[in-house]
Amino acid sequence: MENLRIVILGRQGSGKGTQCLRLGESYGVIHISTGDMLRAAVESQTELGQKAKAIMDAGDLVSDEIINAIVAQRIGMNDVSENGFILDGYPRTASQAQALEEELLVKGLKLDLAINLEVPVSEVTQRMLDRSRADDTEEAIRRRLEIYENETTPLLEWFEDRNNLVVVSGLGPEDEVFSRLKGVIDGITSEN
Ligand code: AMP
């Protein structure tokens, strides 16, 4: 089978970051987390980081233009062309989904799968409060979840229309969720 190209959707606090790391290692694909890339930029105080910091602290979304450019550049790198990717935290808006589709199209590629790692709002809120990350104030959490429902939930239909969407429950122990995800990915790789 050719390289895997996967998108993982899920509310903040759904555990998708952890699962994506494990899946990246397990399948030998590159884990691309836009949140991690932005946090690294903030940390090293690059121009991007300086622009993004206040937006991230407020729980808002960095502009599509900026984020699309970062992802397009990352997807064009050799390690990603050679190994495939698992995208974590992108796309988050209709415009980002469109940009990703076009970016892949010009490379003659397409997505293999979009997974929605489903965890209810009440559960993710509790998990985020428990992990107490610097940008996890109650107000920012509420704001991020609201934006997710408004901007990102419509993408489920977008991927469903393209026959790419599979929903996986993110409830239960980490290892069980990991097995569920692997089951779904192994299912599509054995079809090809
Ligand atoms: P995350 O770790 O994915 O929750 O991302 C942390 C923060 O980075 C988000 O709350 C946004 O401010 C920003 N961010 C990450 N990915 C994106 C994206 N695809 N579009 C816009 N903003 C993003």
C-alpha cells in the first residue's frame, strides 16, 4: 500500500494529540500537529509565534491564510512525501479543508481517511481542566469548544460527502482507543 494520508478530527481534549503520536510511530507516517507547530513558534518567539500567541491564549483560531501556508509548506517536505502524514488539528475550517484538498490535488494525491475521534463536550471540558495547560483557562476552553462546533463540525459532512469519514469513540482507556483507531486504519489499508 502507498503512503497513508490521514486527518484526525476531534474536540480539543479528545486525546487526539496523544493518539496521533502513537499512530505516527506505529504506521511510520509523519505526525503533523498545527497546535504543536504554533506552540514551538511561540516558544522560540518567531514572527509567526508573536502573531499567534494572543490569538491562541484567547482560544481563537489563527487565520486560515497563515495556517494554510504553514501546512502546505510542511506537506511539501521530503519526509512527508516519502512517508505520508497524519494531520492533527488541521483542517479546522471549511477554507482549510478546501485548501488541503487543493494542495493534495496539485500533487496528484488524495486523503485516505478522515477520523472523527468523538468525545462529548462535558467529558473534554473536564479533561482540559484537569490537564491545566497555560492556554486552558475556563474561558478559553469554552471559546475553543464553541468555535469547534461552529467552524469544525461542518467538516464532518464535507468528509462524509467524499466517503472519507469514520467515527471512532474516544471514550475509555488510551490503549483501547488506540486499538479502535488501528482497527479502522488497518481496515482501509487491507482494502487497497
Ligand atoms: P491545538 O493544540 O490543536 O488545540 O491548537 C492550539 C491552538 O493553536 C488553537 O486553539 C488555535 O489557536 C491554534 N491552531 C491550531 N491549529 C489551528 C488551525 N488549523 N487553524 C487555526 N488555528 C489553529
